[in-house]
Amino acid sequence: MVEMKTIQKTIDLLSEEASLQSVFHHKRNEEPMPSIEKLHEVVRTLRQILFPGYFGNSDVREDNVRYYMGVHVENLKRLLTEQILAGLCFSSAEKASCVKEAENICMQFVERLPLLREVLVTDVEAAFNGDPAATSRGEVIFCYPAIRAIVNYRIAHELLELGVPLIPRIITEMAHSETGIDIHPGAKIGRYFTIDHGTGVVIGETTIIGNRVKLYQGVTLGAKSFPMDENGNPIKGILRHPIIEDGVIIYANSTILGRITIGKNAVIGGNIWVDADVPAEAKIIQKK
């Protein structure tokens, strides 16, 4: 009897309006909700499209690759349209007005897949050439957490550029959970990008990274403390993360903060705190 009263009291407290105020999502008109499980399936399907033969069906050959591409792209179109629609609906839009928009966005994303693969090939190349321990590009694609995180980031960034809310952030946070690499989908990252080891890397929303940039584990490309508005709330939407120009190398556990520029081909040594511009070709290291 006591047990039942305790359970009933707990249910009542959990169901109170005050308790639900900031954690309860009110669905409207049977609108779909984003699904992390289905987004995992979206990413798995995209890996099969972008790296055929490495993920999913290993029987893909040159004489049947067109067939498999057709199957996977059709599957992707169905899954991704549904999740884009869910993202649009989650952001306070009406389902009826979003169906066509979701279909159009999905087709625009599909159209970008060849370019997406082209860019990812440069990332694989950068990881392979930048790591003496890498025995093949296949090893890089299969094993390297940086490639897993960068694939998710590049997928998410394209969706964000196409105006998809929420879904891009879920996709990058999936990789964050799996690899310990946190790349915001809003960051702009050039070609031949690599992260060695990777664990603990943080790349903030307004970061801009050029071509042929290499980061090591524990690097933070972050922001300083938020400026506040007149009501004491953080001001959002400002450019608050670094610009990393072409050819920069940043070694392990260094922290780069604020809207500063690390100049072309600069080298930032390990365990360095940087909050001011660094000129091109400079080398910043700890004093002995």
C-alpha cells in the first residue's frame, strides 16, 4: 500500500504543469519527431554511398556499383526526407507546409553528394599522408575516429547550409558521442582537413578553417566568455570563434579562443593558450 502511494505521488509530481514547463514537447497534428535511431540509419546509408564497399554490403564491385548506388540513394531519399520534415516541424512549422520543402531540401542534398565525396577524399588523403602509422587509405576509412567525425560534420554542415534545423546538430553530436570529437555543424572547414588521434577536440560554431589544416588531440577552437545583453542574457549569433588559415598545425591540448586569426602556415605548439592574432609562418611554443 505504501509502495503504491509513493508511486502515485511520484507520478502526480512528474505530471504537474510546473514540472513539465521546460521539458515537455507539445506535438501538433501528428507531426513527426526527429529519431536518433533513424538518423543513425541515414548516416550508415550515406557511408555506403560515399565509401562503397567499405560499409554495408561488401559485395559491391565495379560491374554492380551503379545498382547499389541506386538502391542506397533511394533509401536515403526516403529516410532523410522524413527526418528533414521532422526537423522542420520541430521548429514550430506546420506539417502541411513543410512536406514539399523537406522533399526539395532532400533532393538538393542528394545533388551535392558527388561534391561531398570529392571533399571527403581529400580528408582521407590528409589523414593517410599525415600519419606514418597509416598503412593504407582503407585503414583510415575503416578505423580513424577523425574520419568518422569529419564525415558526420560534412553531412551535417551541408544540411545546415540548406536550412535544416536541429537535424544537423543531432548528427554531429552522434559523432561526438562515438569519438570524443565535437565539431559544430556551423563551422566552415576547408579541404584536406585532418585530426590526429582526435579525442577531446572542440570546434565551435563560427570557426573558419582553411585548407590543409591539421589538429591534434585536445585542441579547442573556442570562444571567450559571452557578452551579455541588458537583461543579463548571453548575446547569441556573434562571430566568437577563431579563423584558422591554410596550412596551420595546432598540436595537442592547445586552446585558441575568440575571433582571432591564426595566420597561414603558422604552428601552435602543445599546451598553448592563444587569445591574440598569430601572424603567418609564426611558430608559437612554450619556453624551456
